[in-house]
Amino acid sequence: MSEVGAIFSAAVTVRQRKGFDADGALKGISSTKEYDGWIEAIFSVPAPVIARQRKGSAAASGDAGVQLPAHKSEIIFMRTGTSEGIPRVSCLTNPSKKCPVCTKAVEPGNRNNRLNTSMLIRYPGPSGICNILIDAGKLHLYQCGMALVIAPLVSVLVTFATSAAASGDAGVQLPAHQSEIIFVGTGTSEGIPRVSCLTNPSKKCPVCTKAAEPGDRNKRLNTSMLIRYPGPSGRCNILIDAGKFFYHSALRWFPSYGIRTIDAVIITHSHADAIGGLDDLRDWTNNVQPHIPIYVAKRDFEVMKKTHYYLVDTSEVIPGAAVSDLQFNVINEEPFVVHDLKITPLPVWHGPGYRSLGFRFGNVCYISDVSEIPEETYPLLEDCEILILDALRPDRSSPTHFGLPRALEEVRKIKPKRTLFTGMMHLMDHEKVNEGLTKLMETEGLDIQLSYDGLRVPVTL
């Protein structure tokens, strides 16, 4: 036997598309067993590789919580899918055709659930177990970590239906003439819960522990909002920001709320939690609609030319590669119109010398990432009815974000009729902070609450 033949005693497949049914393949080809979170003894190393599964389906397979001997090595298939991920949002929102694999994939523990291909190698090192990760794709190291950490729980990825039902917003049908805003995400760049908190053996984070439970309002992904309103040819959906967790947010809320198209995306700034999901828009432009307009400030467009060069200049794309088809529109700090909706930029500082944009549409003002509001922006906030404002943590501000004390100062200065805070980190317990904010209505007449992922608010535009 050759050296290669001696090393490999079995084979597994990766990067399965939505047409590949893992259950059917397992029945037909007994050696084809690989799926997200699965381990197989496929080759010999100084210490034998051992099969193990750790994710939502681990309990069903009987492999959950298996502890390997200290001298054993293993590989973990963190994720096994394509760039789009399985299930596809476009399949789950398709009213005319049911995709059998994507329908299966939303069920807790189903082996058709696949995100970007990635593997973890674990082996005994000089000072303990070493963990080497191969690739950390957009769909996403966070979700891989969550799958490994909370194997005894129902998979966090598929709690979108549970969360929507718990919020009381799932399945609510608004009148055709009613506009609304939907909080697609309300968290920080890391997301809540943090994997680092759930893997900490010496300290329990109360908020992250709560957030791992299905339906808990402390579960927060990257800050983002959807504006829905009646347009000339039907309901329009304008998305503000598509961050690195956008796929997971869309998977949670788009099927529950009957959202299929994205008519435009407006960008606040060019950090990863605002633009990291632009590549995921390929599911829409390949399967739902021909293209998506992107509205972005020139300084941020220059960043995109580097971070998403293949989306800006499609001549770089290999023929046949189905990337997002995006139409970039450079904006300045003057009002512009998207599908008959006037949008006014609200320039703010997001750290020293870094400009970010909030947006006003109708009497709704949205400012998600701010450390300072310039004096020239305050007139644009006059007569604001609903203010959505950055509030990172309960005790103080950071160099780039308002904390709760500063955010409250700004609310008293701007004087909106209602305020919803967004962009909260894991120090902000939804129930506890809201209890304190409710008292401000009694003492100062201030209507202020924390928002949460999936919150729907009717508005007049």
C-alpha cells in the first residue's frame, strides 16, 4: 500500500449543496457519513482519531458530551456546506415551491443543516489539548462555537420560529397600507451569547446563559433594521446594514414575517458588523430577484473596494461563480430617495475621526453606532417621534459607542416621543434594564425601552 493509502482508510465528502440529502445519502452509501459536527476515524495518526458529534443532534445520536482520553486526537467537521449555507432563506420564503432539503434543515439536529466548510483538529500538545481551526467562514465561527458549546440544548440556529412565537410577533399580518420597522438585529459585533462566556469554566455569565435559551430576548445578533412600507408595486423592504450575522438573522425572521425580497440596502458604516453579510445577498440575487441596490457613503465604498472587491468589480469573478449582484450607489450627507421613500442621513462620530451615518425616514430616526453627535446633526432630529439609539453597556460609554447614561442624556436633549435602544452588549440584561427604564416614565415621562431581535413596530412614513 502506498504512503497515502496507508494514511487514509476511509473517505468523507464536504461542501454539499441543498440538493444533497444527507439522510438519503447515509441510507444509500454507508461510508458517506460526514455532516456538521460529525467526527469519523478516517485515518491513523500518533493517537487514533475517534468519532464524535457535538451539536443539536448530538443528544439524539448518543455522542453528546463524550470525553476523549487525554492521549487521543480527533477532527471535528465544524461546517460542511457551501457559501450560501443550508437552509437557504430563499427556499424557506418561497410560497410556490417547497425545498425538501431546506425544509428538513431547519429542524433541530437535522444533518442537512450546513454552513461554510470548516474543520477543527484537536490533539495532545505539550501543555494540553491543542485546537487548530481550518478556515473561519462568514457563516460563521460564532455559530460553530455555539453548536459545540450548547449541544445539550436545541440548536440556536433553528430557534427563529420559537423566538418569533415567544415575541408575539410571528404571523402577525399588518394591513396593506401599514408601514413598520423590524429590528433584524440589536447586538454588538460579537453577538450575544458570546462563545467565550459559554465556555468559561470559572465564571458564569448570566446574560449569555439566558441568551442560549430558545426565545430569550437577550439573544442579539448584529445591529440591523428592516423598513417595510407600501410601495408603487407592492410592499417595499429596505434593509439598513447587512452585517456578518445577517444570514442567521434573516433565517430567523424572514420566513416568520413573510419577507422575501430586499429592495435596497443602506449602509451606516463599513465595519464588519454592518457590511460583513453583503456576500450572503447572493441567495437573493441568484434565486429571488436579479439585483439589489446598495446605498453607501463614498468613504465606505472605498473600503468595500478592498473588502468586497469581487462584488464591486465583477470582472474579478471567475465565470460561472454566482456571487451577489449588487448595484452600488454612492451617497453624500444630503437626503436621497429610495423607492419613493425620502431618507435623510444623520452624520455622527463613531469614535475619534470616524464618520458613521444614522438615517431619518418619516419621523423615525435611527442611529446605531455613535460616540458623539455633531451640533449640526441635532436640527435633523427635531420633532422625532421614534428614536432608535445606540446604548452599548449599562455603566459607561466606550470610545466608539454611547453607554446607557450618555444615551439617556441624548434622549432628554432630543426629546422624542418614544425611544428604543439598540446595539447592546452582554452586560445589558433585557428584563432588568427595562425594569429600570420603565420607572423613567413615572419620574420623567420618558418612554424608553430596550429593543430586541425580531421586534416589530408600526410606524407612519
